Amino acid sequence: MTASLPADVSDVLAAVLNTESPIHTALRGQVPHLSVRERCTCGCGTAYFELDTSKVEPAPTGPGTVVAAEAQLVTEAEECPGEVLVFTQNGYLSWLEVCSWSDDIEVTLGAAHRWLGTRS
């Protein structure tokens, strides 16, 4: 989506914000103004964002913290090791979280992008 973001973050945002809903459309418009402020230290890839809100309009998500997009991860073997969630605060992209439900399969943003790309 944008060269200013790490590829794993950009790729997963593109995959998860891929509908034409007004919320996804508005959030995609925020991505060019987005940077990663911090990453989770466990290696999962969860990213916390910095956004120049003076350059974009808020998405119509409502007030407070909202899960604006989510996708369950399904491996090539049809296992469901986790999900990715896109959070907003007051309509602005806030963080991208990788959730693992399995101790047997490593769930990272890189793996999430691969698994999101194999969904029908």
C-alpha cells in the first residue's frame, strides 16, 4: 500500500482493508500518512501506528476504540492458528494486531499475509 510502511504491515493492511465499505475506503486513505511508532517485541509483528490526523478525515467507525477490520487466518492445511485485527481510535488507524490461538504454529504478520493470500 505504501513504501513508508514495512512490507509485512503494508501487505496485511492491503489484504484486510480490501472491501469497498466506507470504513475500509476511508482507512485506506489514511495509509499514505501512516508510520509505525512501535512493534511488539515478541516477534509477532503487531504494529502500533503514528498518523498525522491533520491530513486525513476519520473513518466512520464511531467514537472510541473499534475493531474496524478483522480476518481469520487459515493455513494451507486448513488450520486456524489465529487472526489479524485492525484497530481504530476515533476513526483513525491505531494498530494492527496479530493474535495467535496456537502454540504449534508460529503466527506472524508475514505468515498472516501468506495465509490471507490463499483464501478464496
